[in-house]
Amino acid sequence: MPTPQKHESRAARQKAYRRRQADARLAERKAKGLPRAPPISTMPGAARWTALREQTHALLETLRKEMDCYWDERSELWQESDRGEEMRESIERIDEILAVIQGI
């Protein structure tokens, strides 16, 4: 006995497959705490640029938080070492970039 068809056509089956794949990618990004994927390039310029700026800010904010947590978890001896000071300077540069992006 043949397996009953789930979808009415091959196009419907392909559409369902693509929807499942997109949902799986979105679930992965949410599980990792990542922002949504960039909007499509056919959006009007101002709206696309605003969305890209917001995504850039979110990504840099995530980077800053992770670097700050890493720095905080290290010993005081490491924090005062050259590597620790370099990392603190990198975090401060990211703060400056975030301030610039916020002003755009």
C-alpha cells in the first residue's frame, strides 16, 4: 500500500520544506542569542539602513558583553598583565564604536 501524500503538489512540498528550514535556522539563532538575519536588499534604502545599523549595534553589544564577561572571569593578575590591558583597551574601543553608531 503506497504512502498517502502529505502535500497536494511538489510545489507545496517544496514550500513546506523551505519553511521548515527557515524555522530551524531561526530557532538556532534564538538559541544562541543572535539577532535576526539581515533584511532583504530590496527594502527601501532608509529602512534597510536603519535595520542594518540596529543589527550592527546588537552584534557589537553582544561582542562587548562576552568580552567583558571573559575579562571579569580572569584573575586579577591576568587583568593587570599586558594581555588583560590589551583586552580592556579593545573593550573600550568597542564602547566608542557603539557610541558612534548610536549617534548615526
